[in-house]
Amino acid sequence: MRHIALANPMPSGVPLNRGWTILHVTLIQVAALILPFLAALGTRGPGVLVAGGTAIATALVWEAAFARARQRAVTVHGLTTGLIVAVMAPAAAEPWQIALAVSFGAVIAELAFGGRGFGFVNAGLAALAFLLFSFPGLTPGGASVAVAVAALPGGAALVMTGLVSWRILLATALGLIAVASVSGMAPDPALTAAALVFPVIFLVADPLGAAVTNPGRIAHGLLAGGLVALFMGSGNTAPDPGHIVFAALIASIFAPLLDEIAIRTLATLRERRHG
């Protein structure tokens, strides 16, 4: 489990300006999420507002409760969780289902470990996985050209600031293409891109849930992309957002192990090189 003190700039392996904190990361992510949220609102209607309001309120209430119990300052990290869930929440999901899922994600994936930066799974990712696993009839949203295009400016900003690794983004695409080719699948490029862009940027490559070593990042992306292709099956021309959610979850769970393997491998090679 990675350990990131809230007073420290950021986890090792994520190059940021000196003095940045987890709060800065949250605010930058929120800014990057605004356009995709507006795009989802424009394509799916007022239900996105209901989902977003429910998700944000639930996450912030839990953060306030844990902050009070631990005698810490109240944070606003739940804004990121709420916006991610709002963009990808199934249109048919009831507010109570969203509240239950966000409660699970915020508490189990984040607050139980000490808050943002101490866990290894994105709270929004955990909430979406819980929602889809607990209510299998629901179909997640977020797979639209409008949302994908709207996610690009924020994604570019996250890459430029070092919050998102381009290695993970590229490796995810390569992993999907490689497994699809071996399996004889021919995914539709436009539909696949529409489905992949938002969740890959904000779930697979999340800076607090992805691998932090460069070899680990490549392995992380390849694993996530390969799993997406496997979950698609041979009869589909594009991945369902649910496939990406569960692929991102599995990749995040294995991220610490991938980093450990990368570190040990590099250390072994260095020892052999220098005797």
C-alpha cells in the first residue's frame, strides 16, 4: 500500500512543482473534469446533475465525518469522486444506489486508509465498480464522442503537469490492440476511442491509483488495455465502459506489485552491472 503524507508535495514518481499538495491535485483534477461533466449533461440531460449532486454530497459528508472523528481539517477531495461518478453513472441508477456506491468508494477505498493519497484505488473507480457489481442490470454512461472530446483538454493538462503519465495512456491502447489482434477481434476505432478516452484518463491513469515507476506504468497500462480487450469478447466492436471500470480496478490493485517488481528488477540489473 502506498503511503502519501498529506503534508508532502506528492508521491514519488509523479513530477510536480515543489510545494504542491494533494489539495492542488484535487483542484486540477476537478478543473479537468468540468468539460466532460458538461458534455455528459448536454448528452444525457438533467439526470447527470442529480447523479453528480448525490455523489458529491455523499462524498463530502463522509469526508467531513471522518475529518471530525480524526480532528483534521475538512477537505474537498470528494469533488473529484463525485464528478467522475456523475459522468459514468448509469442513467437508470437511482439516487440511493449512487449514494450507497459512493459511500463504499469513499470509505473503503480512501477514508479507511487515511484519506486521499493513502490508498491505492481511486474512490470514484471503487464506487463505479461497486455500483455495477451490485446492480448488474445497470449500464454505465460516459461512452460518447462528446465526453471523449471534452476530456482531451483536461487530459492534456494532466499529462503536462505530470499528474497523468503518457506511458500509461499509450500502453493501455497498445495492450488493447495487441490482445484484440491475437484474439482476432476488430474493434471499431471511433467507438473504441469514444469509450476509452475518459475512463483511461481519469480511472486507469489516476495519479493516486496507478503505478509510479516508469516500467510499472507501462505494465499497468498493458494490463488494463489487455483486460479491456478480454472483457469485450469477440462479438463486440467496442468496449463497454463497464469493461474499462473493472479492468482499471484490477490494474490498480496490481499497481503496487508492478512497481515492486520493477524496482527489484532494476536493482538486480544495477547490482550485476556494477558487480
